[in-house]
Amino acid sequence: MARPRVLVVDDAQANLDLARYVLEAAGFDVEEALDVDRAWARLRAVRPDVILVDIQLPGTDGLTLVRAIKVTPGLDDIPVIAFTAYAMAGDDQRFLAAGCDGYLAKPIDVRTFAASVRRYL
């Protein structure tokens, strides 16, 4: 059985490194992108099984990326999860309204993070 592939889009290298470490240890293949342009480059190269998107990215914000993915044939069925430090009341509803399939808060809990991602597969 193939390892599930996740694309993590986050502008903080430390967040990417931690997510990669935890997810690879749990059996995922991890692609990463520091910004929206790099995310599109990775999406053209590989089709992930799930995408984690930080909401605050340099240049184009994460919700704009989510909306674009959800209207792109061949990508529109991939679960896209908001992956952000936003924890304000109502933000989860804003993320879902933008097309996100779920929401994972940062900082991550390394004990439960991989299982939380896996449930979106």
C-alpha cells in the first residue's frame, strides 16, 4: 500500500520541519511549500492525498489558495485543511466557508497531529 502524501504549505520553516518529522514518522510522504507559488509548483509535480494550508502566507493568503484549489479540476476533490495559529471564535466557520475541509490548530500536538491528518484521508 502506498504511503499517503501530504502537502504542507507554511511560510515558517520550523513549522514545516516539525510537521515533516511527525508525519514521516507516522508513515506519510511529505511535500512542502513556503508560499503559494511553490505550492502550485508542487501541485503540478505531485498529487497529494491531503493538503495543509497556513492561512497567513506572504503575498497571496492561504484562503485564496484554498479557493483556487477547490475550483481546479483534478485537485478539487483533495481534502484541504486550514493549518493555522488562528484560534479566534468563528474562524473555523470562515475556513469552512472558504472551502476548507477542516481545521488544525498550531502549535501542533505531536502526539495527535498525524492521527488528525490521517482522518481526512
